[in-house]
Amino acid sequence: MQTTSNNRYKVTIRCNECGEKYILRGRPNEEGGFDTGFKKCVCGNETNLDLDISPE
């Protein structure tokens, strides 16, 4: 059973260079972004990414 205090979000990351798609869970961080553990795409891209964030 989930509580609303978890504030988890579904984060969909799509690489604009190779088209790879990742679906992860994340939580808001203090910098205004989301912590998902994602570092970079399998093609090596770290910056050219589209993010779609929705409540879980």
C-alpha cells in the first residue's frame, strides 16, 4: 500500500539521438529535478533527452 507522502513519479526519458526510451520511478529533489538514478543513454548521450513526468 502506497502513501501520498512517498511523492513518487513516473519519469519517461527518451533519447533524442538514438530514440531509446526509459521508464523509471523518481522522487523530486531539492534542485527542482527528479532523482531516478539515470546517468546516460546506452549511446552515451547525457544531455539531449526529453522527459515526461507524471504522478504515479
